[in-house]
Amino acid sequence: MVDQSEPHPPARQGLLAGRYRLGARRGSSIEAAAFEAVDEQLQRDVLVKIVHPDLTAQHRVRGALEATVAALADLHHPNLAALLDHGLATWNGQEVLYVVSEHLTGGSLRDLIDRGRTLTPSQAVVVGLDACKALDALHRRGIFHGDVRPATIVFGADRRLRLVDAGVTFLAIEATGGVSKRSNDVARYTAPELATGAGAQPRSDVYSLCLSLVEAITGTVPSVADSTVATLANRVDRLLPVSADLGAHAPVLKRSRRP
């Protein structure tokens, strides 16, 4: 773990923090970029997320991010992606906050849906229970995930589910203008209280998980419009439609809907 009391380490021979050799980019957003990487010190594959330098430069945001990451580093749960390291480093000549987590190779729920596949009700129960266990562990520590969606429900080579990107993404979203500034692909899983700026709550994560499971079973997300603003408006003061086609899942999913 990087000692936060010492000056942050510079890149050494192309290594982030003198340790991580970045490889293929795994994704990017307005708040961070993710890379496959190799930990040259321990010779293992990892995933490195680099928070945007503009966010790192905001002392209030950086303090909140560092506090959340430190709390996550002390939280060990089989259904949460293991956070291996974090700290400040120089990247492309700028100071950045980086977060290192385990490299998961089993694909995500998003990958499965994009291939045109759906979950059976019994499979959805297994996924939902594992995700709920992870959320319960976070909420007991006072951590709000804030970005539960099929893309953050990921599986390892051992087929065990892990939630990824807990806490950090949501803090960055808030600092960059809130969910209204996000793409519709992300906003489609947002709970109504976040759309109105009322503040994050544990039930907000449950609502997002509900939407993710409905999509995994049916292939579609309820109450999605053509734009982020319209999608968010569809959620405010309205009950989430839950089809009877979901069978035994319907009564459970209805408990997650609003108002």
C-alpha cells in the first residue's frame, strides 16, 4: 500500500507508481480510465483505474475519494472485487489518484446481455443474492455503491460474482455534475432520489440492482426514454413497472420500486 505521508512515487521505466505496467484500456468515462495492467512487483495481472486529474486536483473531492478507497481496502468480502492498492502517482505529467483491484476474467452481466442471452429466474436469484450480500457489506460500512448496473456485476474465472467500482464512481459522478450529466446507458439504472438530488441511500443501490435483474431476465430496462433527462423524469414519483411475466420474482422486485 502506498504510504500517503510520503511524496507520491514517479513513473519508473513506464511504470505507474514505479510498479504497474499499464496495458490495454478497459474503458473510460468522464471521471476515470481503466487499464489492464501487470503488477511488476508481485508478477500478477491487475486492473488499474486512474481518476481524472481534474478531480484529483479538487482537494475536497480527492479527500472524499481517498477516504472511500481506504475504507474499501479494509473491506474483504467474496462478492466484492478485491481492492489491492491505491495512492497518488504521476501519470502523463499530472498527479492522479489510482486504484488497483483484482483482474476478473469471467465477463460481466452486461457482456451476457449484449450477446442476446438472458437469465432464467433461478439464475437471477443466485445473481441477486450474491449482489445483495455485497451491497449489505458495503452499507454496513456506510459505503454507497452508486453505480450498480450489469457492467459492474462481474464474474471471475471461478464464476463467483463480484461487484466492482463501489463508491468511487459515484463520488466522481457527483463532482462532475451529478447523474444528469451521465450517458443514458448509465442513467437508465438510476434511482429516482438520485435524479432529484435528494441524496444517496442504501435503497438506491437496491433499486439499481432491481433494474439490472429485470433486464437480465427480460432483456429490457423499464422506464427508459431517448435521453438521460427523460429517463430520469420517468422515475420520479412513479412506480417502477414490474411485469407479472417475472413470476415469483415480481413480488420481490416490487418492493424495490418507488415512490
